[in-house]
Amino acid sequence: MRLLRTTTLLAAVAVGATLAGAATAAATPDLDWAQCGENAAVECATITVPIDWSRPHGDTIEVAVARRAVENPIGTLFYLPGGPGDSGVRRLLDRDPLPDEIGSRFDVVSFDPRGTNRSAPVTCDAELVANLPVTNPDAGATLAGMRDYARALGESCREHTGPLLDHLDSVSVARDVDAIRAALGERELSLYGRSYGTLAGAMYAERYPHRVRALVLDSVFDHSLSPRRFLWTQTATGEDSFREFASWCDRAEECALHGQDVDAVYDTLYAKSVAGELVDPTSGGPVRPMDLVNRTVSFFYGPSSAEAAVFLRSLADGAPAARVAAEETEPFPVAAFCADHRVSIRSERQWQRLWAQQNRAAPTLRTHFAWLPVTLCSAWPAETNNPQHRLDIDHTPVLVLNSAHDPATSIEWARNVTRQIDHGRLLTYEGWGHGVVDRTPCTVEATTRYLVDLELPRRGATCPADRSGG
């Protein structure tokens, strides 16, 4: 997926096959590996796991697994993809998702988490997904309208998906990972979680501390936050990335907005989107307020500052641009997010206060893509089996990685998560973007030393920013 539009937050739940033919058996005890059709260097398999782990002999689903094997591995390194909704199988098929210094030392195994991609994907009414209502209060959205939509969409997901909709939480995902560990015949796993995958990694370490050899949480998700604090901090980190982008434009002559007031340019575009007057000159389609926010923030994942400037300039000029592709970002299916987040919004007035708080945290961007799932979760008709809580990890030394200027996972989250882990150590990349492990030789070396030799960096360790690109 290239540009992260508002509708793509839901798009992953509208594709894939409906859960069918649920069997009645506990997890399959082994994996029947075979070369993957798309890439002979990668092995593929499936494992049967219970839909509801509290009923291990109840209905089941098939979870897709992939492996890149090496000679004389240290052991198995399990890659936990982000999103929620990213495909670990696709990551392994495309390339080794970890630097060669790490991937060459381990059998790297990953999967498509339950309810996504090749693992019994959640399926919902396509027309509802395609017709997402206005989500921005500035453009006329109301809590009542959003909650009506959430209920209708959720019920359609339940109709097409079945009981799996109540068991998409990260604890269930962690239990799937342990079933895969057992099927691999491994006593322990090393794990690398990225973005939302860090939550499954943390849940695994909570539940199976003696099964963890090492755990890396890269661009970490803080599951201890209230919905209000979650919205505030994520919106603020998006605004921080915009401030860094605007500062770069002031300095860099190659910025397409150099010499202009970048904030004023964005304010004008935002006002036009609220009025329904902003058109994408490349596609000819409308750009709604949340589309503008999401597409702008998606450029900061790389970051791709030059591309962000070209995109905003093309919208302002009304002329198609030759290069406006954002960095690849990860899907964010609402159903999985709501399984991990209990949200209570009691009134329109409270919702409007949350919106005003976001505007204060991000006076330019106004909001963040988190606004949609948090709002929908307040009326989502499925169980939240893994509500927010502080981590309880006291056995495992954990390496936490985060950029100082990450548009999605705040450095504040990383510091807070590290404080919750008795033997946690934070390595801060002093630059920009989402995802740290392969940023510079410094980040690769520190992560390799930990995963291979189990040596954590010193407290307060940092890696300098790579200033070679925009």
C-alpha cells in the first residue's frame, strides 16, 4: 500500500475470503514446510489454532507462516509485523525484513496475524467500507453518525467473519506465536516486533517470560495509555514531524515549498478540504480533511520530506505532479485495534473536547489517523479481550528502539514503555522516521549486538541522525 488514505484504515477488512469451514481441533503440533510459490528461497506453511484460546478444542482457523532458513542458525528469530494488518509472510517473501547482520544469523520466521491477509482475514460489507462517512468534526462529522457507522460496519464484519471477530486481540496473537514456537520445536524464541507488532511482542513476554531469549521492540506502541492520552500524544508526535519537515523546507532550496510559509500553505489546503473544494490534481478525486492529514503524515514515515513538499505543492497549484508517492505505510484495520483498546466516549460534548485537545496538540495538522479507530472503537460491537494496561515484564531484558521524531509512535511512548519493563533499555535514534533497526550502522550494530550476544546498550544510549537525505 502506498498512500495511507482514511479509507485504507478500513480497507483491509473488506478483502479476503470469509472465514469458512471452521474445524474442531486444537493447534496442529507441527509445520509442513514447502517452498513458497512466490519465492523459492522462502518456506511456507500453515498452523491450525483455536479461534478462542480459552476453548482449545473449539472452532479453529489456519494461520499462515513463512520462514527464511540459514545454515547454523543461533536459533529462531520471530518477526512480528505492524499495522495492525501488515503481512509478515509478504515481508519475508519480498526480502529479509531485517539487516543481513541479523538475518544471516537466525532462521527468520514470521506470519500473518489472525484476522489479516492469509490468516482468516476479517471480511466486512464492501459498500460500507467504501463509503466511510465524514470523520472530521470541522467538516460536519458527529459522534452519533460515527457510532451508527461503527455498529453497522461491525455487525457486517460479524456476519461475514463469525466468532473470530471477538478474538483478534494481541494476547490471542501471542498465543498463536507460542503455538508456532512449539511446532518449530524451539525451547525459546528471539523476537523482533515493529510498530503495532511490539504490542504482540510485549504480550508474549508477559505471558511466556521463560520462552523469550531476546525481545526487540522497534517503534514501540504504548498500551498503557487512556484513549485521551493516546490521542494527545500520537497527534503531538505527528505535529512534531510536520514541524521538522517545515524546518527542513526553510533550510533546503530543493524543497518545493522553499521560501513559502509552509504552515500557511497547509492551512489553506485544510480549509479547502473542509469546504469540500480540495481536489487531487493527479487523480481528480476529492481530498477530504482526514485524507489530507493521513497522506501528509505518511510521507514522514521514511521520511520523504522532498516528496511531501511536492505533494502539498501539487495540491496548492492544482497541477499534477510527477512524483508524489509516499513511503509505504502499514494498514490499520479497526477490528484488531478495538480488540486491544477499550474506549468510552459518553457524549457528543466529550467527543468535541477530545477533538479540541487534538487541535491544541497539533495546531497545523489538527489530528492524526488515530482519530478514526478511537472513535469507532467507542461503539464497536465486539469484545475487547486485551484492554489497556501497564506492562508486567520483569524477567526478560528488552531492547526498545525509537526515533526522536517518529510520526506514529512517540518517543514519549518509548520512554514510558521502557520504564514499565524491569530490564528494559531504550536506544534513541536522534533522527526522523518510523522504524529504527536499519537506519544507520549504529542502530544495526546495537541491535545485532543484543540479538546475537545478548548485550544491551548502555543506559541513555543514542545513535546520531543520518542527515544525508530529506
